[in-house]
Amino acid sequence: MEFLTNYGLFFAKTLTFVVAVFIIVSLILSAGGRGKKSEKGQIHVSKLNEKFKSMREALQHSVLDEDQLKVLEKDEKKRVKAEKAEHKKLAKVKTKTDIEAIKEEHKKRVFVIDFHGDIKASANESLRESITAILTLATPADEVVVKVESGGGMVHSYGLASSQLARITSKEIPLTVCVDKVAASGGYMMACVANKIVAAPFAILGSIGVVAQLPNFHRLLKKNDIDYEMFTAGEFKRTVTMFGENTTKGREKFVEDLEDTHVLFKEFVTEHRPQVDIAAVATGEVWFGRRAKDVNLIDLLQTSDEYLLDQAESADIFEIEFTVKKSLPEKLGIAAQVAIERALLSVWEKSQLNRWF
């Protein structure tokens, strides 16, 4: 028994020592990194054509016999040889006029970005960096495809995301937004910036409206003799509050602000998709893909996979992803916070989706 007690004390001391060392190392690394300006992250690029090719070859080797495979390999060698010959020919071009002509006639490139939006549009930073990278190289002969999945959220956050997409169209580079699951409210605000909106048949789109809700605990506080005081300068610095007594005038001003936001939303959609009857669709309703096409909310019924695969033979397709670099303290300390936020956001998003079914 005494042995177990001593062993337990030894184990506790050892564990305490390890934890203390871990904390000290973390603090040193954190302090050492404060004065250094590091990159926010890095761009990752993967060529989807290679992925499609690998999938095709794996299937061919399983399905086709040896003779058929030899024919395919022979054709592939001819194609590669022809491409090399064309590259050599272009490499000999020396005049500036011919070089500019080559740039204009280059094989179409499709740049693909994924945007998974939460209530805060947290993917904005990644979207910004990815678009900046693409704009350093893309031309009007190329295309940018953004796969949007979002049920909406904060107006200013999705307004910024929409403005990021507008950087692409302002350069006259074709922009396509693909929606496989949902692009509602702020998600549709982003989608409508595109030259073309492609959606799966049962994707959810629309919800062109504005909503705000908050509980009020004033009566509960009053019942328990708890005073709540708030001091403001400006008549409408606060219109409604969670703990104070809301006035009729404050509520009216709050609703007025919501209506104005709705007007701005409708004007934004009309500006980018004039073919939409905004009075008919700006009711806060949502449409499945098939119905959305009937009211001109989208242009084409297709999944993003189908849309990209159709272009694989005629274009080089690149998937662009910006990953944010995280420090050790962020990895250790923010993990729990992120998990809690995600749980709360998941509950909120599910509550929004549930009202559509």
C-alpha cells in the first residue's frame, strides 16, 4: 500500500513537472514570435486534370484488356509528342507581337476556390488571399469558379465576401459560382455577383431578406429587483437591448434599419442580375435549384463536379487553397474556443435550415 502511495506521489510530481515545462516552452515560443512578422499563410495549388487522369487510368487498368490498353497508350504518346513539338515551336518565337498573340491564345485555365461560409463568413481571409493570387496571373481568356456553400450570416461580412468576388468581374475575368447544397441570404449575395450561377437540382437558394432576433430579460431582472443601466450619447445609439426596457420608438427604429438593409440587398441583386423579378423573389423565401431556374435566380442546373469535368479536356483546371499559418499558442489555446464556436454556429445554422423543411 505504501508503495502505491509513493508511486502515486512520484507520478503526480512527474506530471506536474512535464506540464510546467510545456507551459514554459509555449510562453517562450509565444514571446519569441511576438516581434517577428511572419506570413499569414500560404497558397496551395493542385491540378485537377491530373486527379481526373489518375482516376481514369485506374479504372482503365481494371476494366480494359491488354490490347485496348496498348492502343490507349499509343494514342497518349502521340498526343504528348504533338504537345512538345508545339511548345518547341512557340519557344522559337522572338517578336513582341507574336509573344502577345501567344499569351492571348493560351489554353484556357480554370481556377477553383471553395468557400464554406458560417455566420461570420470566417473564410473571408482565405477567399481574399486566393483571389489576390489568381489575379496576378488570370486573364479574360480564363475562368474563376467559386464553389459557395453558405446559409448566410452577418451583412457586413458577406458584403465583404461579395466585394472580393467583384474584384474578379471588374477585371473582366469570367466568374462562375457553383452551388451544390445551399447559397441563401448572404450566400446568395455572393452568388449573384457571378456572370453565371450553376446549381444542383436540389440546392437551396434565395432567402433574399433580413432577420434579427434577440431575447429580452428586462422583466426577469425587474422581478428579481435587479437594476440594469445603460448610458448612451445619441438618440439611436441603442435601439433595442437584451436587458433594458425596449421602447416603441426604439423598436420602430430597429425595424426601419432592417428595412433599409433589405432595400440595399434588393438593389444589390438587381444590379448584378437584372433578369430577376426582384419583387417576386425578395420575400425571404428559398427555392430549390429546379425552381430557382424558373425565377432566374440561377442559369444552369448542374453539380460543380459535372461542370468542372466537362471542361477537363479543353482547359487546365487548378484548385486554389489558402491555408492560414497558426502559431503554437493559437493551436493550443484557440482549439477549445473554435470547437465551442463551431458547435454554437452549427446549432444556429441547423435552426435556419430546419425552417426550410
